[in-house]
Amino acid sequence: QVQLVQSGGGLVQPGGSLRLSCAASGRIFGSSVMGWYRQAPGKQRELVATGTPGGTTNYADSVKGRFTLSRDNAKNTMYLQMNSLKPEDTAVYYCNCWTGSYDYWGQGTQVTVSS
């Protein structure tokens, strides 16, 4: 069983920055694909970024150059650094762990970008 506990998020003005964290229990963090997803009101959940155990990252076009996913395998923790935030980034953000067999989700954290 894997538990993902998120922290960070909140209210920020356009152009500001936030960092999200996702701490994983269990021993599978280092061998799993980790990712961030988000869901805005009235919209489907969408992929924001993924990171493989080997360090390869992929980003949605809408966040490329602004968001950075990183992972600290020693601490079983993944981060999402979000810079130059825009109002359209407003959503509930979820971290995800894909072990190859099972899919796990964090509890979600609200990010609101507004002046």
C-alpha cells in the first residue's frame, strides 16, 4: 500500500510562484513513475507533468518553461515548482504514483491564481 501526502498550494497573484510537495510512503517511490495532474472546475483532470525513476520529465505544453517537476528519491518526495503562474493554472492539483501495476493518488491541493 502506498500513501501520497501533498502539501503546498494556496492563493497567489498572477506571475507569482508556488511549490507543491508529494511525500510517498512505501518502498516503491524510487522505481515508479510519478506525476502531477490538475482539475479545474467543470473540466476533466489533465496531466501536468511526469517524472521517471531515471530522471526523464515530460510536461504539458501549457506549463512548459514555467513548471518544474523534481524528485528526491532519498526522501521519497516529489516536487512541482510553479513559476509565472497564470489565472488559468487555477485548479486542484493531484500527485500520482504509477508502479506499473497500481495507480495511487494524493489527496489534492488547491492552487488559486488571482489578483
